[in-house]
Amino acid sequence: MTALPLIVGMGGINAAGRTSFHQGFRRIVIDKLTAQARQETMLGLASLMNLVSLKDGQLVDGENNPVAHEEIETKFGQQILAGTLIRKIEKNHFDPDATHGHQKMNLAPTEQHIQFELKAKELPKPLPASWIVTELDSGRVSVEIPEQLTITHDTYRNNPIKAAGQMPTGFLPEKLYNSRYQPRGLQATIFAATDAIRSTGIEWDAILEKITPDQVGAYSASVAGQMQDEGLGGMAKSRLLGSRVSTKQLALGLNTMSTDFINAYVTGNVGTTFTSSGACATFLYNLRAAVHDIHAGRVRVAIVGSSEAPITPEIVEGFGNMSALANEEGLKKLDAAEQADHRRTSRPFGRNCGFTIGEGAQFVVLMDDALALEMGANIMGSVADVFINADGFKKSITAPGPGNYITMAKSVALAEQILGKEALQKRSFILAHGSSTPQNRVTESLIYHRIAESFNIENWPVAAPKAYVGHTIGPASGDQMAMALGVFHDNIMPGVTTIDEVAEDVHNQHLNIATEHWHCPDMDVAFINSKGFGGNNATATVLSAKVSLDMLSKRYGESAMTTYHEKLSDVKNAQQQYRDNANQGQFDIIYKFGEGLLDEDAIEINNKQLSFAEYKHAIDLPNKNPFNDMV
């Protein structure tokens, strides 16, 4: 009997806002929300953006004036909308109108030698042979150079890339805990992992009471590592800028660090730890590992995700010089306009000229079906499987290939086997990779077209989160997962509102790529698709909460489900408490730096078990020969 990996929590942050309780999804479809949902979304975003805060049990603005919930949209609505989703790059990242760099200059003497003064300790080592150095007072020297001198000097350029999917304006993850000069991607990891765990409504220690400590898993990665000055970015350029490399930059820059931080500072995990990078499919690569471990019974609860903070001049220039990013001139030509619209730089399946970089962190909490029922966990959906296939031989390593045909076909076929033809044809939808490049709009839509033909699917809904939050690279398919769960919960299908119409070369005969949000009926299954650089293709088959609960009822029976629903009531009360707190900016970040250290001297070991004083259950050692037919 194969365990079903159930989604019992999801948390994170991207340009749309907080992930838990669908805040980010609701920001995207805000015009289709009920008045109550819209008010809650505005409240949560205002708190996240530090426009309001909770003081002495009362919400106040920046000048300590009381603010009622129903007043928030009137006072801050335009500011909230303008400070979320894709927009012009803000100066906390870098100035896109005056991006700092260095220009090489070759200086040659004219009639006299090149001459200047400086501190003696600033002289280069070894001293060039042609330099004439004369000692002056106070530790200074005079230098004469009879030949050419090459120097670099500060310069500022008008960056052709000016928009990105940034975390909401005013959101400061470093202020929520003692972040100790950590890179932005790791700060986002701590926030997102906390948000995911808190969203379950179940205390982490309560979960560990039910399972052995090696039945926990953490699965996460970033793609580029941490490229801020506190990580690999600073390490790579420190010496060239005349600074010293710090003791932390290399370690904190590694792409394993999002997993490592969760283990070391959030959960205290001693079970499975796993990091896999697969370009834009990184979230799904890690999800697949967790799903398969749960299928096999190796892990019973898993935290799965990815984080990325790639809005740096270096990464933007790297993608920009590949002609991968939408730039100012390209956008002006598309719109025949004098000014580019920074809110509409990402245009999946429309007339477009490149993708838009984004930052974010997304995490889900998975449980096997037995544990979820025992804990009374609130079930948001389930992951039947994740398929990964490469592209085979290629000319260009970044070009798309045939691997995504395999992943999509397997994922759709699995859904048909589980749910039947009607559910697949009438109640399924696609969360597209939708990167917003001219090549992607053709190649990805052709895959969906041919799969739809093969499975007799018509008017297949396609949604594309990158239109709103940009391409967050590693967590991109986590953004898609968040949107899928939002559709399941709220029955709103996001359209691609950043385009006026679907481009003529898109293969949409069997697809429904809407340009407006629309209310949809209950959906049973979502296909989360990713086409990553280098041939990293992945597709996940995600089942709705309703379908997942029906499957549990069939496996466990009515009596077990009645008991489950009794426990669920308490869990939902705890979830509501966190939801209310988070909406008012009270996130209660989990960051246990130096807390709860395990006493290695107290570990008890025999030939059957390891026991830790800090854990209720012992870890069993292997007691069967898996190759008894061979030895």
C-alpha cells in the first residue's frame, strides 16, 4: 500500500505577499474576491509591508494613529497595490537608473610622468619596477610613473533591465529575527519555513511525539546560491574591491544553505536532509525526492521548498546579456510606446520579449496519509507524483527540448488512472512554466496542445504565475503550487491579465488561456509544469483537498474519518490563531540559534537502536538483509 503525500501546510513569500492562507494568491486575483476576503488580504499586506503595526492590542499607522481593519484599503490601498507584484526595481536592491560598476581606464603620461601621493601602506605589492617612490612625512609617499597606468574607476550606467518581482515594499525579513548579517535568501527561508510550519496549526514537537526522529525530512535548494554581499556575491568580488573575504561568505553562499538553515535553526532535524538544484525546476526536484521518500515509508513528514534572492546587478546582467530578460527597448517596441510599463514586463503566452526576474521562498509541509489522519491535519491537497526527464542531445544548453513532453504525458496519464477520464477532461488545469519568452510561448503551448489532443481534452485552463511575481528561478514551481492551492480553495482561475491577447504563434486550439480572472467550478487536479535551463523538466500531479479526502475515506473508512474530523476542529482553531496573528504582523519567527543542542554523550547505542535523550522514540537500525537472495 503506497502512502499518499498530503499537503498540510504551505508558507512563503514572493512579490504577491505571504503564502499562508492564500494571501499571495488573493493579491493576484484581488478584484474577484468577496469583500471580506479583500479586507483580510489588505490587512495582511499592510502589516507585512509595515504600513500598520500592532501596539498594545491596537493597529496603528506609522504615526501611531489607530487604524480600523475596514479603513486600511481606503488609507493604504493604492500603496499596497503599487508595492506588490512586478514593479520597477527598488533601490534596496540596486538603482536601475544608475547601476554602480567600475570602468577600466588606461592612463598615459603627457609631458611629465604620472605623479600622485598616497599612504605608503597602500602601495601595491610587489612594487612595479618602473615606479619611482619618494618618502614623505606622516607615512605618505610620492609616486612617479614614466609609463602607462591602468586603473578602474567608479561608473554608473542606465540599466536596460528595470523591473523585477520583488518582495512587497517595506517587508524587512532581517528585522523579524536576529539575522546576523545573513544573505537575503536565507532570511526569506527562515520566514517561509516558519510560515509553512505555523500554517499547519500543529506544533512541531507534537509531530515528533508521534514518529521517530529519522522519519523527518528537509528538502530544499537555491539555484545561484546566495549572491548578496553576505554570500557568494561578496566573496567573489571582495578582493577585487579591496576588501577581505569574511569567514561566513563561502558557507552562507552555498545552495544547500536553505536546507541547512531549516535543520539547524527551525526544526532541529536529524532525519533526511536533501538538496537538489534543477534550474527553474528546483522546487519540483526537491518535491519529487520527498514524495518518493513518503511513498517508500522512509519519511513521514517533510518540509519541501526553495528560496532565491537573485535581484542583484550581476545576475540581472548575466540573464540580460543572454537576451533572456525583458528590457526597456524591447518593451517599448512591443507597445509602440515612449515608456515601458514596468507592471507588465512579464507576458506569458502573449507578445513578449523575455522573462522578468523575481525573488521569493516557498515551502510546503507534507505528511503521509496515516500520520495526517492521526494528527487531525488540515488537508490542502496531495501530490500523487512528480516526473523528471531530461532533453537528450542538444546544441544550445539553454534551449528547450523533448523532456517536457515526457513529464507532462506521464503526469496527465497518472491523473487519468487515479481519477478517470471525466475528471481529467473537465476538472483539471495547468500551472504553466510560462516564462514570458518568445520561444517558450511556442514550445510549451505546443506540448499542451499535443497532450490535450492525445487525451481528448478541450478548453484546458492554463494559468501562469510569472505574469505577476516574475521568475523566482528555484522557487518558481513553488509559486505555481501556491497558485494551484489557491484555485482549489477559492475557485478563481487567474487569467494572464498582463497580455491583451494570446500571441498568434501560440498553439491554443485546445487551451483556455484567459486574459481575465474567472470563477471556475471545483477542480480535481492541477499539473505544475517546469521547463528549466539545461533540460531540467519536471511536472507534478497535484490532487485537490476534496479528491484527497475522498481517497482517504475509501482507504480508512467512515469511522476513522469521523475521528479525524473531531481532531481537525482543534487544528483549525490553532490555524485561525496564527492566521489572525500573521495578518497583524505577528509572525513568531522560529529561529533557534544555539537552542536545543543535542547531547552526543547521552546517545545510547546498541546493535538494534540509537536513543536520544531529547526524543521520545528511538531510531531503529536496519535488521533485514535486502539482498538475501544474493548472499
